[in-house]
Amino acid sequence: MKQARPVYSTDQGRLCSGCGQAVDACRCVAVAAHSLPDRIVARLAIEKAGRRGKTVTVIYGLPRNQPFLKGLAKDLKRLCGSGGTAYDDRVEIQGEHRDRIREELESRGWTVKG
């Protein structure tokens, strides 16, 4: 008979089923299994600092779920026809694409600010 694994710790909160670490600190493959929040509020910004004058559209305030962020980055790069990358809690798309990205995120039912 399988032994039950703890799913909650009073010290750490919810635990990852894959590695046993706190969900917020988890970096394993099982992160894809963690549920996304019901309501996502994405914030848009344009940044130039530290990029040799090149403009980047940044979407931040996103759930810390790497497979989710990589999939979102892939979709937005394809939509905008440009490069980009996914970080811990944000996605960066090369160029100024606020309008396109805003329309796409709102069509997914998200709240978009900025």
C-alpha cells in the first residue's frame, strides 16, 4: 500500500506533489500540474533600460508556472512575429506590441492593465 505524502505544511503552505517543496519555491516538472488562478491580471509595460535602446514589451504579474509562461511566450511571439523570452513571473517580447498583446490577453478573458 502506498504511503500518503503530505500536501500542506504549516511552515511552507501547499507542497508540490513532485518534489515535496513549497509550491512557490518548486522548480520541478510537476509545476505544470499546479492549477492557475481563476482570475489573471496581466500588467503591460514598455522598457528600454539596459537594452542598448531597443524596445521590449513586458507582461508581468503572471503566475509562476514555467510551462504556462513558456507556452504564453510562444503564442505571443508567433502573434507579434518577433522574438522574446519567459522569465520567473514575466514574459518579454521584442518590440512595441502593446496593442496586439492587449487584444490577445483580453480575448483569453484576462484583465489587462497598463
